[in-house]
Amino acid sequence: MAGQPPDGQPVPSDGALPPDATARLGSNPFGVYVHVPFCVTRCGYCDFNTYTAPELGGGASRESYAGLAIAEVRQAGRVLGGRGGPVETVFFGGGTPTLLPAADLAAILRAIDDEFGLARGAEVTAEANPETVDQPMLAQLRRGGFTRISLGMQSAVPHVLGVLDRVHQPGRPEQCVAWARAAGFEHVSLDLIYGTPGETDADWARSLHSAVAAGPDHISAYALIVEEGTRLAARIRRGELAAPDDDELADRYLAADAFLASAGLGWYEISNWAAGESARCRHNQLYWTGGDWWGIGPGAHSHVGGIRWWNVRHPAAYAERITAGRSPGQAREILTAAERAMERVLLTTRLSEGCPLAELTPTGRKAAAEVVADGLAQPDAHAAGRVVLTTRGRLLADAVIRDLTD
């Protein structure tokens, strides 16, 4: 939910979609994303659509949020005419979803099930900051139908957490993993960030060891991106902190990939590793492979049948529209066939299964052969009709994708 969306076209007040978009429902997996935009404090590196209590102003609150989200679920049901389900995946992201009571999160999930039906074996994920959950809450979430928990660990090193403005104590994420396992969560993920100013190779190794030792079956590791307008960007601009170094970021990625592989976690997307196919985040796979989803909440993005739209960003504006019975959609765009094809290349090239050569233009197929010759994609996969990045290719993925889509 980061960054500003394009201007787009107006969304009808009732949220109606063109008939040819809804006619495609059922041909792709369908998911629901629920954005919970609340945070206790704003981390210095974050530019996501989140709000602390002083930033909310009037007209929006945590206490009323579940009711508003449920109202949008009902809107979605009316717009899609009951054709969206069954729902394969649900993902509660943020912000900090676990600032809401477990009962509120479960109520939103029940509304999704009531409106669309949850598929048998549906994946239901909640993101959580470690300081916002304890053993009783995790048990409540599991009883409420959640199947997967994703914990924002970021680092195991106090001074790194301090630069990131993370408030949990080292060791708390590992304790949360144990609590989640005891509550019956089969799938538990930890998020890590590398390249924080002041982080050393030893610090990163410590974080990797601590994360793996906790026993999750999924780990995400992201390079720190310094987003304009954030407090971190301002500190770097003033010279208080050094900017992340590209060579160091590459070294940290290689260290993570090697260590996680040795621990039985294989990469399946450039920044994600899992202990087998069943441990992969199916909701993210839905995004990456062209599925359909409805995004609930302020600033949430949706995609159905080649139509992409996004909601108004501020919780107060969202609440005003929902209360008035209007769509919270701010704007939308209709993707052309060429745009959809380019997105498929962009996303599937990042996956371990790779991008089918058939998705590429003749110019792209020629570039794919050059990418193989440069050691950035695997020759055997190319011979089998796919572009699968080598380890070095993953480091240069953005450049490879540019070549494939030029």
C-alpha cells in the first residue's frame, strides 16, 4: 500500500464494474486483502498508508473499524453479485492488524465467509508486530479461523531495531513463534530487513540465525529502501546516517540465500523463502500470478478482470463514504492487454518457476537468450521454455526485467 497511486478514472458511487470484468470471475483464484491502517508509532522507514492516533483526526477510530470493513465486504458482495467466491486466501495487512481485538478481526473474516464463502483449506493470514500479540491473542486468532501468522521481526539486534524505530525487544518475535505454534498455527512467517544504516555483517548473521532458530516455515527478507518523505530519508539527507550501500545489500542477500537454503528454506520469490511448497504464502502467489482480489480498507488496492482500483487513503474519508453507502474507491484504471502482459512478465520473472518464454515479445525472447548468455538466467530452464533467474540474476532482477520488457 506504499506510495501514491496514479490519477486514474472515477469510480461509480456504487462501485459497479464493467460486465466484461465480472464475467471473468471464476477463471482465476480470488482473494481478499484487509488493510488495517493503525499503528502505535510510525517507523522511520515506513511510507505505507498508516496512521497513529494523533494523525487520525475525527471521523475514524479503531473501535469503529471492524464495522466499516464489514460494510465494504457487503458492498463487494453486491458489486460482484455473489460471483467472487469461494475465497482462496485472505490477508490482513497494515499498519498493525493486531492493534484490533482478535474478536474484531474474526468478525471481519466471518463476514467474508458469509458473503463469498471460504474455500476448503483457505489460507488466512494476519500480519502482527511482536509487541502487539501474546499467547491468549494468538490462540483467539487461531480459533477465529486464522491459519497463518506473519511477524515483523526485522532484526535481532537492538541498535538496528533502534534505527528502524521498532519498539519490540529482541527475543520477542521468537517467543511469538513459539506461542503461535502452541496455538496451532502450522504456518508462521518472520519478516527481516537488511541494509539498515549501522548494521554489520555480524549483525545480519545474528538476525538470520535467530530467525531460523525460532522455527518458522517461511522467512521474508527485504533490502531497506529509503523512501522519500520518511523520517529515515531526512536523517540520511542531514548526514546523521549513511545511505544503504548497494554492494553491501548484495552481500547480505547472498548471505541470506545461502544460510536459509542450508536451513531447508528454499527461495520461491526473490525476497521469500519457504520450507516446501505448502509453506509458501498463497495470497502473495495470487498477486504474482494474475489472480483477482478485493482490497478492503483505506488505500487498499483491488483487481478484478483487468480492472484495478484503489480506495481513498485517509480513514476518515473512508469512513465517510462507507457510512453514506458509497464506494470508497478513489479511482481506477482498465489495464490493456499489453499492460497485463507486461505485468505478467514483471511478476513471474521474480518467481522460482520463472517466466514462460511464450509470454515475451520477439524482442523479449531475443533478450532472454542474451540474459542466459550473461549468466543471469538458467540455460536448462531456457531450453525448457522459461526464464528462471540464477542467483546473480536475482541480484540484477530489475535490469533483467527491463531487458525482457523493452
